[in-house]
Amino acid sequence: MVGIPRPVTIVAVNAGVSDPSTTRLLADRVVQKAIDALRESGTPATVRTIDLAPLAADIARALVSGLPDPEVRAVIGQVAQADAVIAATPVYKAGISGLFKTFADLIDNDLLIAKPVVLAATGGSARHAMVVDDQLRPLFAFLRAIPVPTSLYVAPEDWGSADLGRRIDRAARELAVLLGTGAGRQIAESNWEGYQHQFGGNATAAARSFADVDFDTDLMRLATGGGSPPPARERGR
């Protein structure tokens, strides 16, 4: 007897700041196509959309202080619990949004291990088209996520084009296939102890072990009597 497919949760992270936002529009279109593709395979899906703009000041304070407030911790928790992520950011001056990158800097290195991700961006010119693969894809590779093969970048002249619709559909179907096979979950669970983990993080794919702890950090050297870290001005950034 064929079992009932496990429900999946998709979280869309939208860094658009306008109202209405073309970045949010792109994220919504990917979400809808992914739901349609999952429905075809009989897989139920729950969707949550995180709009970063209302949290911009909180996110900035969290980066500076190292102490995210409850609202920021809550949205990071939603990303942690997601089976897949749609990452959508505007492009400014040939770079991804500072708001998006700051939020990404708050995420534990373990949080997205083997999670399928759709990479999406909007901008005011086709000249920014390579930003998705030049900046977003390496970022999520560092976080050990699984970006789908099809990247999405939308310039003003692309809206309404048949080609954009085909690319959105292709990216959404790639995401649905990864979710349907459970490949990401299997990769994370079968290899969890082999990854280097962030001590004190909130990744939940599997239980940590003593071997997961990275002792080669300023904090852990201080805790184990290895001397205090140098002043911030010497460490830089």
C-alpha cells in the first residue's frame, strides 16, 4: 500500500522593501508554482512568507549586538523548521540587498544543511542578471544548502514574458522534485555527524555530539583557558 506523502513546509524569505514589491511578487509566483507541482504528486504543502522589511532595524541591532530579539529569533526558527526555502532579494548596485545579507549573517551555519532552495532576485536592469549566480549561489553553497539548478532574475522588461513564466515553472518543479524525493533530508540525516557544526546553534536536523563542537574559536579558547580573544579593533570588521 502506498503511504500518504509527508506534508512539507516551504518558507519564502522576501527582502523587498517597496509596497507593492516586485521581489515579493516573484516570491509569491514561485510559491504558487511549487504548490501546484507538489499537488500534482499528492504532497500537501504549508507556506510561510517572511517579509524582512518590517524587521530591518531589529535585524541590524541583532548583527551589532549578537542578541536577536524574540521577533528575529522567531523568523530564524521558521527557516530552521522549513523543508525548503525560497530566497528572494532585490539587487542594488550590482549586489544583493544589504537587508538580505544581514539576515543571512544571523543564520547559524548549520541551519540550511541540505535544504532545497530557490534563488530569486529582481533588479532595475538586465545588467544585474549574474548577481544571482555570482553572489546568492555561493552564499547558499557556503551554508551547505541545495540550490535548484534554475536561477531566477527579473528585470522590468521581463514581467509578463512567457520566458519568465517558463523559468519560474522550471525552478518550482525542481524544488518539488527535491522535496518529493526527500533527498535533502536523507543527505542531512545520513551525514550529520560528518559536518563541522556551529557550537550553540539551533539547527535541528539531528542531535549533536561532543565531536561536533568546534573548539577552535575565540569563545571556546577563552572557556578552556587558552587566553582571551584580542580586542575588536585587532580582529577587524
